[in-house]
Amino acid sequence: MVTFVSNYYRTNRVKMRLHNIDDQKSMTPQMALSFLKEGNKRFVANLKAHANLLEQVNETKESQFPFAIILSCIDSRTSAELIFDQGLGDVFSTRIAGNVLNEDIIGSMEFACKLAGSKLIMVLGHSHCGAITGACKDVKLGHLSNLLAKVDPAVEHVKKYYPDLDIKSKEGVDMVAFYNVEYTINHILTKSTVLCEMYEKGEIGIVGAFYKVETGEVDFVKEMFVE
């Protein structure tokens, strides 16, 4: 059965991959999310659909038409292309410790959506996050201090609404990581008029997700679309 399913995905790769600008233009934000959900299911089942990377290098040498931009952590276990089983040219991958926002990341999202045609913005947090752990422990270290300060709203939220939870415990850190995703996606539109206008027109969607490093599964915690 595994061999059959794996071969099916490989032979039907063309149905899951954007080859030209017309394909990208016809995609909806909801379709973009469904591609990522299906990809994570393949990842968890160890059924890789995107095996021929050299072929993909050749296909994308002239142009790229990614359908989504994914903001994730720099954690070595959270490569978006692997987690969602996407190939070269399928997604923009933006990574920073703690998957926090800054002006450069907002600019990257504007480039991806307004200029390069991506239809979905995803913020992907994860369990066992070292950056979130640092924020929960109020770590101070050079430039890292300013980065971790961006997680403070999520830290304060958990302290306020879960007063009995040890903020430095695994459960506390994961709770902060979860709310940091929600905080981040809620502030994308307030920080960018470009993305806000695209979202209100239904041209893009915004999704918050949480990756469990223990299992490889992604929980999709908030989906924002305008019909």
C-alpha cells in the first residue's frame, strides 16, 4: 500500500505543483492552504511526493511562482519545505528565531504576495521552541534581547489567563509559543496596508499553525479568509 500511494503522488506531481503564472493566478487562498495540509499528511505518513530535486532545479531555472509564504522559526527541525512536502519553487520560506515579526519580514511578505503572486501567508510556531523558552526565562543576550522582547505579549497573555501554569515548564513554553502565533497573525494586517488591502479583497489568506516536533504533525489553529 505504501509503495502504491507513494508512486501515485510521484506520478501526479503535476497536479500539485505550479508550473506557470496562469496556474498561480487561478489559485485561491483556500486552495493554497489545502496544498499545505495535504503535504503535511504526506510528510507524517512518510510518503514524499517531491523526490526529484534536480528536475525541479531545471523547471524553476527561469522563474518561480510560489503559492505561499511561510514564516517559521530558525529551529533546525522546522524546515517548511520538508514539513509540508513542497518542492523547489513552491513556497517562500522566511525564518527567524521565534517566528516573530519585524519590518523586513513584513516587507518580504509584501514582496511575496503583491509582486510575486503568493496567495497565502502562514505563521508557523512549534513545540520545544528554544527562542520561546528564552523569552519565558527572560534571557538577556546582546541583540537577542530585542528579538525575544517581541514574544513578551504572548508571555504576558499566558501569565494573565493561566496564572497556575509554570511559564518556564514545557507546557508553559508551548502555550506561549501557541499564543505567539496568534499574536503574530493578528498583527500582520495592522502593520501592512498593502497586505490588509489584499486580504480585504480576498486576494490572500492568513493562517496560524503549530508544528509538533514530537510527531511531525501540524495543527492549523487559525484560518483567516475573506470570501
